[in-house]
Amino acid sequence: MSKIAFIALSEIRSPLIDARTSSNDVKFTELVESIKQHGVLEPPLIRPIEGGLYEIVFGSRRIQAANALSLGKIQCIVRNMTDEAAESARLAENLDREDMNPVDEARFIQRLIDKYNLTEYQVADRLHRTAAFVSQRLTLLNRDQTVRDLTEAGQISIGVAREILRIPDPLKRRDMARYAARDGFNVGTAKRYVNQALSDMGMGQPPIPEESTVLTAPPIQPVIVVYPCETCMRKFPIETLTIKRICNDCDSVIQTAIEKGIFVYDAEHGSEGNAAVEGGGSEPDTEPADDREAGSSA
């Protein structure tokens, strides 16, 4: 049960661990100006805690901005929530606002798994994301520190990081990450370089023997190279995967949908290998809601 009430800022406490570890000073300044002119258009969500106080579930920066303006009280949504529900809601809200660092996302996902003994599928369900989204974030967090650090610093995008993490050799992977950061790789460029690196390592599709070859010994069974689909992460023989020729704009839309975890496998048409983007397959709406403050985030 929720209620809306004016709560004294002195009674509101920040969570012990926030979903974010980084902040944007420019956006915070814009948020302060927005609240100064229009007030808080979207009340933060808080929950009661011991001592007659309240803990922020999401809306930390709105409350910080209100403190900066010495508002005294702020309108809030007050809701009784368990620790697990509060932390899940906190992360889901930050994901929806789209400006959260991917490494922060990964750390908070790992925290939910460790603290509440959840599976990746359970976390995905709580965050309204695909299991592939959760798996990709955990891979980013745990597989390679160089790739993770460059992603966290904003020197490479999550899409570029995903491509680079396909390289199994740690040294080649880290070199590729540094090249990508230095030269400003986009996803398409990273994919081409990574594919070439995998081919050089002998991980491409094995050559097909010529028909005229005379075999005097039992034929050698060809190696079946298995590779994960980039959207649903299920593994298939590489020769069954499809190559599509699309422009950079369409590739960017598809990559954004994959990174946000909204490009999902359509199980109803699984035998035909169809996939669908939630919400009818349209381009994801990346514009903030009209009733949210400029630059606001939890």
C-alpha cells in the first residue's frame, strides 16, 4: 500500500548502498534548476525504517536537489517494502532512466544474486529484463578487468565491450580493448576487428574438403563450431547462424535493443527462429517521459 505525503528532508536517509557509484554534475545542476522553476514533478519513492525515519528507494538526486534548494519538505511516495523489493526496485528504476553506467548495473545485479541467493533468471524477472541482459552484465563484471574499467570510464560502449569479450585470449582481448578506446570503435568496427582476430586464431568456420579428394582412410568428422546467438545467447552450429547486411543506423537500433535487454526470443515461433522486440518491434523510445525533471535519475 502506498500513500503520497510531504516528508521533512531531515527525516529521509540515503540507502546504505546506492545503485550508482558515479554522478554527472552537469545533469545535477540542470535538475536543481528544473526543480527551482517547476517543483518536483515526479515524487521520489521512500520506505519507512526504524526510528520514524525513511529510506530512499529511488529519487536520490531529486532529494539531493531539494536539499540544495533548502526546500525543507518534499512530496514523496511512501511505501512499505522489504529489503529485497527495495533494492530490486532501485535498480529497475535506474535501468529505465537509461543513463546508468553498465558496470554499476552489473555490480548491483551481482549484489542481488549474492545477498538474496537469486538466480540470473530470477533477477531478470525482477528487473523486467531478459536473462541474456543479466548474463551479459555479469560477464562484463567478471571476465576482464581492462574491458570493465574502460567501459566504466566511458571509453568504450557496452556494445563494443560485448564484442571484445568474445575473444578468448586475455592478452589479445586487452590489446583489442585498448585499441578500441584509443581509436573510438563503434560496435560495427569492433565486430569486424574481433571477427578477424577470431579468424586469425583459427576459430572461424572450418574449410569444406574438396569433392575430388580421395580418402584412403576413414573420413575425419568435421569439427562442429558452436557459437552463441547475439540476441538470445543460445548456442548453435556456426553454419546455421544467419548473416544480415544492414546499415549502421539499423545496426545501432538493434544493438541498443539488445543492450537494454528488450530484444527477446519469441518462444511461440521458436521452430522458425523468429525474434521480437518487446512492444511490437518498434524502435525503442529513448526519450525521457514528459513529466520527469530534466536530467533526473534515481
